[in-house]
Amino acid sequence: MGEAQNPNTAQVKLILPILAHGSNIVMSNDDGWAEINLRTFYNTLKSAGESLVVSAPAENKSGAGSLDGEAGVVDDGCEFDSCPAGSPAVGFNSSDPRLNYVNSYPVTSMAYGISTLSPKFFQGPPDLAVTGPNVGANLDIQVPFSGTVGAAVEAIKTGIPAIAFSGRSGSQTAWTAPTPAYSTIYAQLATNLTTTLLNSGKPYLPEGVWLNVNFPKSSPSSCSKASDFKFVLSRIWPAVPFIDPADVETCGDDRLPLERKVVGEDGCYASVSVGDKNKIDADAAVQAVVLKKLSSILTCLP
């Protein structure tokens, strides 16, 4: 990775009008722009033919939820020494200007990616926003506090459909380290779901909707390759009996399984929940749209 640079100087010289190839996607996370899960996902989506720009925090901002704040000078340098102390509030990779950091929160980073970087690289707004894969799951009570989720919700507030990806395996790892197997697997799974959604046609998701996708643990002895995994439509929060309306009917039931149950089930099941701007479950009609769009990759729990 080249040295991070000030976008107000060098980037102007590097960026030329680029015709979009595939769909235009802005990417972010809360673990930081130099964390290996994000970089592996970026490389995998890029190989799938998508047009991408990363706009992620300069440092690990896990647990930031929907906090927002003005970006400031990077006093102590970016995470994993990916930019030096005293670097500007926003910067980019000198060898790939589509990799950008924002020294603030995930929400701030996503907003910058949509409002500033997307017009520069895509000549307009992105088609889709994706975040993660987060280091660690984001299930039920973790959802409101997740910066990975917060960034996805920020995107839908600006009219951009979004997907938040998280995985139970792994730890904070620099982009320069050997790529862990789980990182490759999660990137492949996230790319599969992303391209399936894109291939379903516009609108990719109903307005004001995002997907919360969680992958179970992966190890050499269990869930060791992407083909071992199966996606299951789920819900984020427990339903209140006799109060909450029914979910979309699928797998012979009108109550979707909880995402925590899905990723905890034996058999390498990944959960796909449908959320709204308040970080709660979307209604059955919206779930039905997602069910139809992702039907080719969804399955039922045993």
C-alpha cells in the first residue's frame, strides 16, 4: 500500500473521468480502512467487475453506532501505520486513490463517500453501499451500537440501498498480513449476496431498507470454504407474542428465525435480516420483496 495522501493535492492529478464498470458501490466499515476484511472484500468485489470506492475510518471505530462528527487531523497516524502522524483529515492510498480514509466515525465516512467521492469516481451517487465484513457478529442488541450498521443506515437515509456484513471469526488484522482463510470466505460470501441482489434489478431494495448479514464462525474443521455456507432469511429482534404482526411466510412459517439462532445453528448458516432506518425489523411486505430477490440463494433451517 502506498503512502496516504491529501486529496486536495495529489488526488486531483490522479483522478481522470472513469466510465463505470459494473455497479457503482461505496464501501465502509467500523474497523478502519486498513483492516484486512474490508480490503479482501474490496479486491473480491473488484474481481467480480464492480466499480468501487472505499470511504472508511482512519482508525478502529468499532461500537460507534450512528455517531457523526467533523473529521480532523490524524494526530497519531492511521491504524496499522497506514498513514503517518499529522496526516490530513481525509486521505487516500497513493497507489489506489479509490481507497480512502476519513478521520472520524463510520457514519461520517459513509456520508463523505456518498457526497464527495461518489461524484468524483462515479459521476453521481452510488448504486449501493456495503459495509464490513465486521470483525465480530452484529446481532440483535449489538445492532444499535455497531458502526458497521450505523454506516449502512446512514446510506439508506440518503436514498442508497445498503448491506451490512459481519462475521463471527477473526480479530483486528492489518491489510499487510497474510490473508486469513475466514477473511477470504467472508469476502466470497458477501460478494455472492451482493451480486445476487444487483442481478435482481433496480430498485435493489425497497426505499429505506438495509440488510443485516451475519456469517457464523469459520475454521479449518468447520465451515472451511464458501460453498459450505447457506443463507437464511431472518429477523433482528425477537417478536412480541400477540403484538408484533406476522413476518413474511416462508419455510412453512410466518415467523422468521432470529438471526442469532441462525448463525448458532450447526450447518454453516448465515443470517439475512431486513432492517429499517430505526434499526428494527422491516414489515412482512418488505421482507417479501427481499425474499423474492434473494430466493436463488436462500434456504430453510432444518
